[in-house]
Amino acid sequence: AQSVTQLDSQVPVFEEAPVELRCNYSSSVSVYLFWYVQYPNQGLQLLLKYLSGSTLVESINGFEAEFNKSQTSFHLRKPSVHISDTAEYFCAVSESYIPTFGRGTSLIVHP
Amino acid sequence: DSGVTQTPKHLITATGQRVTLRCSPRSGDLSVYWYQQSLDQGLQFLIQYYNGEERAKGNILERFSAQQFPDLHSELNLSSLELGDSALYFCASSVKDGTHTQYFGPGTRLTVL
């Protein structure tokens, strides 16, 4: 069975500082990995995904995540955050068409 | 805008009542998923439909049921509502392209008083 652990429920940072949101997963087979973002009062939006190929994947707004098979991790990073990045971030793993989501990490960016 | 629509946006009702939540998937997507998001349980998968047929069941209570219609819209029916059913209910859709990517609607916030 697949599972996802997001190690931090809340991550406060100052604007323009770097950030890492941690995600570990467990699965018995090859998986697809996702990061979704949820802004206040909105649904989840896909941020980036790993399906195969290069282990480093990037989003259009400066986030990146690296798939590490040996450590079963898919941490999300951004070198310099903005106030507008304040949101809830969900890591998800999918063996089949039913993903399992982590509990979410609240990223709070302070001015 | 994901292209997935959900109505109503907010719903306030009383314990013991029954409500219906509606979802229209993105044009061309055959799969619809329902999720419940609450503070204590996080995002929980409830049920999946594919082209009108139930495909997978998750943590869905017996008091809850769903269906997908020929035009591919879906409804989630919640009955004998309890205070603990208060949550955000999301619908998501996906296309069978092998990427497992889901597109979420804006959600329906259900408050049971």
C-alpha cells in the first residue's frame, strides 16, 4: 500500500528566503509523484509532477522537486519565496489512478 | 480555472438532512473523483467513477453515495447528516493519458448545524 508523510505541518519563512518542504513516501512498486498547491478558499492545483526520466522536475513559478528513489523522498524547494507563495502544499503518490495525499504543509511567508 | 465546476459553493444544513453536491468534469475527462477535506482527517478519497461506472471506493460512509450520469457530470449524495460531516468536498477529474494528473474543482463547503 502507498503512503505519504509530510514531515512539517507548518513552515514559516521570510520573503526572499529559500524553503524546502519535505515529503517521504512508501510504495511497493514504481510510482508517480506530485505536488499540489491549495490557495485559501480554492481547490488544489497541480504544481509539478514526476512520472519518469529526469529526477529533477520544475514548475513555472520557480519551485522544483527532486525524486530520490533510495531515500523515497520527493522534497519541494524554492530558492527565494514570495508573499504570494503562502498556501497549503500537498505531496501525493500514485501507483494506480487513485492518489494518496499527505496531510499538507502550510507555507507561511512573512514580509 | 481548472475547468472543473462544483455547485453549490456553500451549503448549510441541519443534522439528519440529506444534500446533493454536483460536479461537472473538464471537457473530455471521463474520470471523476470525490474527496473530503477536513482539519482532522486531511484529504480523504471517497469514490471514483469512470464513464458512468464506479471504479474505486475509498473511505466513503454507507450514508454517502454517488453516481455519474451519461453526460459525465457526477453527484455526491450525503444523507442522515451528522456534525462530523462538516467539511470541504472536492471533485476532481482526469483524462486517461497515463499521467495520473487530477484537476480539482473549487469545492463545496458543507456545514452541518
